[in-house]
Amino acid sequence: TRLELKGVNANVSVGASGGGSATLIVKDGALLTQEGSSWSQLTVGEIHSQGAMEILGGGQVSGARSVNIGSGGTGSLLIDGAGSLLSTERSGSFVGQLNVGPSGSGMLTVRNGGQASAFALQIGNGYGADRGEVLLEGVGSRIDADAVDWHRLAISKGSLTVAGGAVFDATLNAAA
């Protein structure tokens, strides 16, 4: 199963503004691809709302130039199981961001062989009462960032926990 979003802007919001609650599950090898010619964004938990997203059992999500978990609301993203992957788009400037708690409460969990790949990982880096938590656990689980420097791995309000044989990997200054 494959869902491709194309056009000038290819945006996905899970738990859109306005006080609602929503869940999006991509599982069993399904693919969600965002291909915006100008911009593509994935937001989980917008203003005054709750959003949850799960990538399970080999599901894959790719193409967002910016991923925001907890963007004014409460958001959670679970990447669970071998072959399960979240990957950001890297072409252009200011793209490939994986933001956890940029202006709300965000939680990213990568476990049991799940993987995430982004240009930058930023945790709790917005303004106000934002907070982000990242839990990376289990053998085969990994988060890859293009490099580690002040703007590619930034933790302001929150935490990054790596446990149980998981790997956080960044090639020092490769993209600096």
C-alpha cells in the first residue's frame, strides 16, 4: 500500500489545530511519501490538539522537509520494528529538520529495530512551554543525523536517551 502526496505543498497534519485528537498508523510495509515541489511538512500535534503517529512493521514515511512533533499541542511518534523508517528530505536550505517539542509537548520513541534519519535533530528548541523527549532503545534501533554541531543536534528543554544497544549516529561536520 502506498500513499503519495504531490503538489506545490505536500503537508500532513495529524491532530490539526482546533482542539481535536487524531492518530495515523503506517504499518505492514505501507509507504507514505510527501513530494512537495515548494514545501512538505509533517506535523503531529498542532495548536491545542493531540496527535499520534505510529510507523510499525516495516512501514515507511519519507519526503517531509520538516517533521514537527508537538507543534503547539501534544504529539507523539512511535517508530517500532525492523524496517520501520522515518526519513526527511534534504534538498534545499533549512530542510531535513526533525523537531521534537518545538512549541508544545513532543515524544519520539524509536525501538525494536526502528530507524529515523534526518539532517538535524532538535529537542525542545522553540519558545514558551515546549518540551521534547526522545527515547531510542534496542539493538538495531537508530537515529542518523547528517552531522553534530550546534544546530544539527540541539537539546534545550528535554532529553535524548539511548539505551539497550541502540545507536545515535552523526558524521562529525560532514554537512557543515
